[in-house]
Amino acid sequence: MHTLAQLKSGELQGITRLQLSEKLTSFPLEILSLADSLEILDLSNNQLTDLPIEMTKLTKLKVFFASNNPFTVFPNTLALCKSLEMIGFKSCQIQHVPENAFPEKLRWLILTDNQVNVLPNSLGNCHLMQKLALAGNKLTELPKNLSQLHSLELLRISANQLTECPEQLLDLPKLAWFAFAGNPFCKSDLKVKSVPSISSSDYTLENVLGQGASGVISKARWNKEQTDFPQEIAVKVFKGEVTSDGYPEDELQACLKVGNHPSLVQSLAQVSEDNYLALIMNLIPAHYKNLGFPPSLESCTRDTFPEGFRLSLDHINKMVAEMRNVFEHLHDNQVCHGDLYAHNTLFDEDANMIFGDFGAASMYHMLSDSQQLKIRAIEERALNHFVDDLMSVLHSKA
């Protein structure tokens, strides 16, 4: 995090990344002094409502974040930022997105958790778009010409008001990670009762094990002796609001619909109380570790791995075979995971794997047979990318 004082003093000359959060109500024109070097600008968590035309002088700017600002209109100044590739306006108050508001090099757009009800047709002209996050808006339909987004690989349209399945998306040639739950077109009255319901007073949360967009996972202990459940448990407490992937309730239902599988995190019980939703799971043994890291700004949709990380061909084959088995299990139960990645996979030194994080999962049993086949084909591309990513870290026996 940088300060406005540092910027004004000239201390930040030559930096490539600037992050300012000081309740700014206007764009600091002193940022223009960094035009020769600045590539990433993060003005999230301020009070901005507009951007000045002078911002176009930042000719090297590739990434712009402005989440948690009270914008009501998407600023079309950004269309003139010739090098801009990634734009993030998560959790603002955007209601209107003008036509021709997007820069021609745009490949990653985040409009999650806003109030947008109509998208401009010009979005379909963003031919370089790879990643599009639209969850948690008020969209009732999508532009038909999104069928032109032939580079699109990851799409989030969950938690909107879409009344019809957007067929124009299902044939996109590169789409691999797709989340669409929480829309009227895929509404389900199914309430899966594959695990018992318990009270939140039955356990006490202990140390946090991890957290993501949809909730926090903690180790927990039972408050009384148990005979029905394992002694060691983890509890995921869902966040109440919409996340980057959709509604927590949809995640819970999809997770329960899938049921148990040896390579999935096993669900044991659920809690559904006023303002409190939780899933009780088996505690994953401590010797398991993450198989990969999430995509970077550069890789956009593809996982990353620690420098020097390598896997043997035998271990890759073992994990790929198990992931294929998980894939079949998911789609036999008509659930699209939506986030089939190495970074959502845990593994041990013997290449045993556990797959989890259903934040982007969508049930699709209510769709037509042809739509279901297309959903499965979309996720099969993600499976193929998973294989490719693991092969990229194959240990070479020179």
C-alpha cells in the first residue's frame, strides 16, 4: 500500500504498481507523473465516482482496479486507455454500462456484485476477452453477440435474473470454467438432504484453515461426545452475501447433490439457521498440500505453480485418472463444478488427491438434454486444461 504523500513527494517515481486507499473522492492527477512506468493501478476502497480524461495519459497502464467505490456508471474514459487489459469494479454501485466503454485490448473484466441490468452490445466486440465476471447483478438477458467472444475461457453469470439459458454462450469454443447458478432459468426446488442437519451450538470453531470467496473454513471440535461423526472435523461457514461465484446456498446444495466420493472433501452435516449457513466436513490430513496456485494477472485463466515445482509422470497419471473419475461423478449427478483447477486440489507425496471448493458449482438437472451435454463439454475443456497444466510441471529425466 502506498500513500498520497509518497506520490506527491516524488518518492514513487519509476514504480510499475501503485495502490492507494485514502478515502479519495477524486482521481489524484499526481498519478500522471508515473506515466512512463505505471502498469498496475489499484484505487480500490475509496470514494470515487468518476475518472478524468487525463487518465488516458497513462499509456503503459495494463491493469486497473477500482473495487468498493461508489461508481454508478462504468467510466467510458477507460475505453481510451490503449494498453488496458484488465478492469475490476467489484462491489461498486454500477447501474449503467455505456456502449463502447471498453478498451480494445480488454481480456479480463470484473463487474461482480453491482446493479447492472443491461449490458451493451459492444461487449460482444471484445474479441480478446478471456475472463468475464458478472455474478451478482440484475441482468435479465445477455447480448446475443456474446457468441462472438471466441477467446472467452472463464465466465461467471451466477446470481442474476436471467430467465432463459443463454444459448449463445454454450457453443463458445474455448469456454471451460462456467458458473451460472442462482438464475431463474436454473431455479431448483430441490433441497438435498444427503447429510443430517445439526445446530451451530454442537461445535466450537477453532483455528482458521483457509478462506475463499464464499466462506471461511476452520478446524472445529464437538461440544459433546459424538458417536455419529468423526472426532476431527472442519466447518465451512458461508458468507451471507453474494460472492464472486454466486450465492452460498447454491454452493451448499450443489455440494450436497454431488454426494460423497473418495477424492472429494466429504460432507458430514449442514447447519441452516437465521443468518448462519455452514457445512461440516471431514478434516483433511495435515500432510496434504495445494497442487497449484490460482491464475496470475499474466496467466489470466491458467493455474500457476511454485518455481521449481515438478511432478513425476507416474504421479501425474495417477492424479489425472482420479480427476477424470471425479469429473464423471460430478456430471453423473448433473453438477458442473465451474472451477476445475489444480489450485482447488490437494495432494500428498503419494499423489493421492482431494478435490473441493464448490463455490462456482451449478446444478443443471433442470436444463434440456442438449444443454446438459454442452455444459458437460464445457467442463471437459477445464479437465483437459488441468491435464495440460500438470504436464507443464513434468519432471524431465535428463
